[in-house]
Amino acid sequence: MFGNMMHRPLSIIEILRFAVEAHPKAEVVSVRTEGDIHRYTYPECYSRVGKLAHALAKLGVKTGDRVATLAWNGYRHFELYYAIAGIGGVCHTLNPRLSAEQMIYITNHAEDRVMFLDTTFVPVIEALADKFPKDMHYVVMTDRAHMPKSGLNLLCYEDLIQDEVEEYDWPELPEETAAGLCYTSGTTGNPKGALYSHRSTVLHAFTAAISISDGLKEGARVLPVVPLFHVNAWGLPYAAPLTGASLIFPGGALDGASLFDLMDREKVTSAWGVPTVWLGLQSEISSRGRNPEGFASIIVGGSAAPRSLIAAFEKSGVTVCHAWGMTEMSPVGTHGILSAHHKDTLSKEELLDLKALQGRRVFGVELKIVDENGNRLPHDGEEAGELFVRGNTIISSYFNDTEATKAAMDADGWFGTGDVASINDEGFLIIQDRAKDLIKSGGEWISSIDLENIVMAHPEVASCAVIAVAHPKWDERPLLIIVPADVVRVAKEDIDALLLDHVAKWQLPDAIEFVDELPLTATGKVSKLTLRKQFADYKLPDMK
Ligand code: AMP
């Protein structure tokens, strides 16, 4: 027997409509590419979202169409999130830090029809437009006065929406309708798309709001340093209006000093981002000898947060919540908010030990760890295995990618994260290692296998391997280990030149080491584990 309750489809635009009615004074503040600060309330934002929806419809965007964005964190990007999803389109956030090759692949795979971009990225688009899908409309996210000159036919955002009416008759969409698309790096080959729905997005917003309630509440002023092109800034564009929190968007300047000034001026209470940006902010805090005014909490994730970083913030009175998640999970999987009994019974040092773990699962995300045969392992904090997840905010397949889907899902429909973890008897996740051959630098991925395949083409290289070396600022950086084909040791400049045809500059290895042979596993593969142990204390050039 079913219950007798209404069924209203979960809908993204309803979050903003709710904020307009329930939190009309909460703000969206943005550092603009134009160089100034822009601020408005959720009701003012909603009026522009309606106008934008009309403009999108006039550009021919229909249900299911992908609309790309290439932009920093700012109010126009936020408007696009709601207008595109509101009319049934898919907001596809492109990561500007990817290589040209990957951007070309992604826009074609996604079949983007319109691309919205910040002025910053006009040169990028000019170089790539002839490889992007044909007939793409390009809209620059600025006003007429700031439109750059270009050989491309560029439309102007403010011109497009200027004469449109504010009211839009939002369609009632089935809640499974696709709403957002974000690509993530594969171990090798092409990036893979996570296609979020209205349902998964709204449920994720609920989850974030109840799990990370310290930072997300009415009156909070939340700074997403995590970009809107990284898993929807961890869902903040939805969770903040849902809770009545204001959003402070930092634009493109993410260095410690810029963040400090913005946070201080805007009285940011909670800031979200990867460890690398918090290292920058922390050093700014030490040199100024104080915290930005009102600063109460940070949410750190995307890479393991060093215990020393957590300790430094906690010492200055800022609560740190260490979270873990993935693009494929919308992304939040676990969070590190501790229980009252921890605070009552544990010493300061023990509390820090606990905060350095990846925290406990959020409602709606189940975790299991398994051995190589898929057998479940106990949650005893000792046994480690690959971590699998299941829940309504986790992908059931990759977007139009059967191979990648097959590799990721197990027979029972759980998604394999590629992380190696243990879980203790209190439910705390402890990420131990990464089964996927990827390096994470400053929150962005580098594929070791891609680098190896390219380097192998060099005639002076007999074989090679790329491993991650721990780095104090970037978390991990790539080290290239080469077995020379002959006596000649290939120069780093030659390798860099070869790689730069395919990868972005920041993805180049930091150093090359030459060895006589690479260690092998029992099955004859290069043993990355042995190499990582061998080079565990390796100091890259900028660490010496
Ligand atoms: P992404 O899809 O880019 O968000 O990357 C997700 C991956 O980043 C995870 O599978 C982990 O390998 C890593 N990761 C994310 N958060 C953490 C964390 N708190 N500690 C350790 N690794 C993390």
C-alpha cells in the first residue's frame, strides 16, 4: 500500500524561488572580472534569471541541450546555473585549467550548443573555436562597455538579457531531468561526464545543509573558493539559498592576500576549498597576525587536509571540517564535524587526530570497503580495501561512456571510487591510498598514464613511470622516472616540449630521475607502490 501524499517533482529553480520568498535580504556578492564588486539580493537575482531564461530560449536552447560555461565564481555564472536548469537545459561547467586537447574533447562529447565565458577566457576560445562544435554561440559574460574585440562573433550577456521580461513560466519538469554536467579526469584516455539531475541536485543540497550545518545557515556568509566548475562548487549555489546563507563569489583572484581582504570586508563566516588555497590564506593570517573579521569555519576537501593545516586554523579559533567526496557523488560523501562526546572526552591532540581523518558519511551515502575479490571488509579501522559508494546523489553511469561505466560499477550497482580506505568502528573514513593512477595537484588532476604514454614516444626513453611526490603547497606533484634507451639522458626541456603538445603547462613533471630499471609486480607491471616507497623522501627542486 502506498501513502496518500502529494508528489511534487524536486526542482532546482524552486530553491531560488524559495530563497526569494523566505530569505529576501540574503545577498550574492561577487568580485567581477570588470574589477569592481557587485552585490544584489536573491529577489534581484531571480529577476535576472527570468530574463536570462528568455534569452536562452531565443538562442534556441531546448530541454536536454547542453550549455557550456567557462567562468570564475560570480553572479552571472550563478544566474546561468538557475536559468539553464530552469528551462530544462543542462549547465555544463568547463574547467579552464584543462589542456586544449581535453577541452576540445569535452565540448564535442557534450555537444555544447552555447558557451558563456568570462572576458578572461576569450583568447582561449579564439584559439580553439574551430575545433569546438559547429554553430556554437559564444556569449561573453560582461556588459557592452567591457566587450573585448575579437575575430569571433561574440554576443554580450548584458545586451542579451536587457530587454527581456523578468517573469518566466518555468516548465514543470520530471525530477529526473538532467540539469548539470561536469567532466572529471579518467586514469587514462578521455575525461568522463557526471550528469546530475534536478532530483540528485536538490537532494544533495538538503544533504549538505543538514550535514554541514555549522557553516550553512540563515545569516551565514559563505565563500566558495572551490570553483563553480569543480562539481558545482560542492553544491553551494544550491545549499546556500536553501538555508538562507549569503554567497560571496571571489572571481579569479584566489591568492591568500586577495582572499583575506575579501573575507575581511564581506565578513565571511564560512569558506570552502581545497587545502592549497588554505595554505595561502593561513600564511596571510600569520603575517597579518589576525583572522579576517567574522571568520568562523572552513570546509576543506578535494585532497587530504594536512593535520598541521587543521591545527593552525583551529588554534586561531576557526573550526575546520574535513570532507571527502567526488565529482561522481555531487560531491559530498563524508564530513568531519565531530560529536559532542568527542569534544567532552578527547584531548586537543586527539581531536586533531580525528579531524585529520575524512569524517563520517552523510545521510543518503552508503560506504563499503572490499578486498580484490569484492568481499566486504570489516569497519575496524585496520583492514583497507577499495571504497565503493551508493546513494541518490551518486552517478549510475557516466554520460555516454559505456566503457568507463562498466569499469566503475560493481555487480550490485555500487560505484567504485578508486580510493583505498579503511573505516573505523565509529564510522570515520580513512583514505589510505589511491588505486587510480592519478596525481592531484592543488585540487586538479594529472594522469600519470597519459604522461607516461607521451614520454614513451621519445627515442631516448626505454621505459618510464610517473609517480606522485608529496608537496607542501600543491599536495602532490608528478615526478618522472626514466630508464634511458642508451647512454644519453634526455633533457627535461625536450620532454616538456613533447608533453606540451598534449597537456597543460602546470601538468608537466617537476623533475626527472634516471634509473637502470623499473621495479615490477608479480604480473610484470611497473610497481608504482615500490617506486613511491623508493622516492618517499624525494625533494622536488622547489622543496630543497
Ligand atoms: P574530484 O572528483 O576531482 O572531486 O576528486 C575526487 C577524489 O579526490 C577522491 O576520489 C579522492 O581521491 C580525492 N579526495 C577528495 N577529498 C579528499 C580528502 N578529504 N582526502 C583525501 N582525498 C580526497
